Amino acid sequence: MIGRITGILLEKTPPVVCIDVGGVGYEIDVPMSTLYNLPENGAKVTLHTHLAVREDAHTLYGFSTAGERSAFRLLIKVTGIGARTALAVLSGMTVEELASAITQQESGRLTRVPGIGKKTAERLLLEMRGKLGADLGGGGPSSHSAGRDDILNALLSLGYSNNESQAALKNLPEGVEVADGIRLALKSLARA
């Protein structure tokens, strides 16, 4: 899994940016919020990434903050929301605005985003209730919750079920680093 990319920004052709990392140019799809915060071409940049592997493509998505990436990962788990729609949501509102809309169950704010109709907005509010809003509260996810999200996603990508992964997360000590957390979670899952 590619979790972060640091390199030289080569070009910006919305919604894609190209970043040179050691002579290899990575094309990364980004929301407009991230695109607007990028420096000029030729500058060094770091993006938090999410790699989506499908039968016909490997697509890399990039975000300026770990909070945006966490929100993207939650959005694509919602029935009927694909990566393009998730990028549109993050392009149309900040993570804090999205969390507020979910907490307050305001579908009208979501329907302003292109590609989100009334039914999709209601499904999104229903499926994300208690997830994003509770995680973000007022100021975005802490590095603690973002680290736990990374550990959870690693376990899920290794083939463990959501229930198994959540149970392993509960046994981890507070403030554990991602690499150590994955190792400890795998040990507890092996014992089970």
C-alpha cells in the first residue's frame, strides 16, 4: 500500500497532478481542496495517498491532510459512492463541513455537491452517522484516530473481516505507532 508520496510537483491538470519521485512520475487524482493548496510546479510536495486496486486499473488518490484521506476512505465505503463522487464531495466542502452536515443530518448541504442527489445524500447521512461526525468533532481527526484508521485499513487489506479487525484494534495500547499497531494486531489475530 502506498500511504504517502513526497516528490517534485511536475504538473497540475485538474483533477490529476503528476509528482516526480526518484525519476518516476506518479499521476495522482486529488480533490480541488488539495489542488488549490499545492505550490507552483517544481516545488517539493507531500501528499497522503490512497491506492485503489481494481481489475482494470490501479489509481492513486492524494490528499493534503490525513483527515481528508480518512474522510475519503469513509465515503467510498458508503453504498453508491465511488471514488469520483467522494472526490467531488471533498472538492465541494471541507472535512469539517462534511462532519457537521453528518452530525446535524443536513442532506441539503450534500445535495449542493455535483453528483449527489437527494437519495444519495440521505444514504450517505444514514451510513456515516456516528462515524465521521463523531471522529472529527470540531477540529478534524487527531493523529491518534488517523493512525487507528491506517491500522484498520491495513488489516482489512490483508483479508481480515471488519469485526476481526475492530476486535484487534480494541486490544492495542493508546498512542501506538502504526507499524507497531499492525504488528501487535496481527499477533493478537494469530492467537485467536
